[in-house]
Amino acid sequence: MPLPPADSPLYNHPLPEIEQWLRDNGCQQDQEQLHCWRVQQPSWEAELWLDVDQITVRYLRSGADSLDIQRSFKYSLTRRDIEDAVFAGP
């Protein structure tokens, strides 16, 4: 099944399509905590959680003094906006 248009709110996407979208963006699902995902890019890495009403992203060791940076994005945002924000990095 193809994804809804990129300008659709993420809450219009069925869970299997959201999971495939994450895989397509290089994320790997935690096999024990299925709502948790990890992504590693050349200059950063992050953990993502699929919460009830938002995606929470924690960029590991990316802030001042190598502290983590955490951001949350409501499912009411479009897939394109979330993708641009999350995968641009910290």
C-alpha cells in the first residue's frame, strides 16, 4: 500500500506505512520495544519513540557538553514537515 501524500498529517498514515517510512529513512526498530527506533547518520545518531500522539526524537550526545537533545513532533504535522525536521539532525 503506498503512503498517503507527503503533505498529509502523519495521523492519516496507518502504522505499517509509518514503520516502512522510518525504515526507508534508515531507521532500525528495537526488537524488544517495538515503539522504539534508532537511526545513525555520519554526523549524528538518534533514538525515536512512536508515542500515542507524537514522535519523540532524542539526538544522542549532540548538544553542548555532549548532552542529548530531545524534540517532539505531533502527528498533526505533515509527514514532510516531520521528515524534514527529524532527519535534518540536531
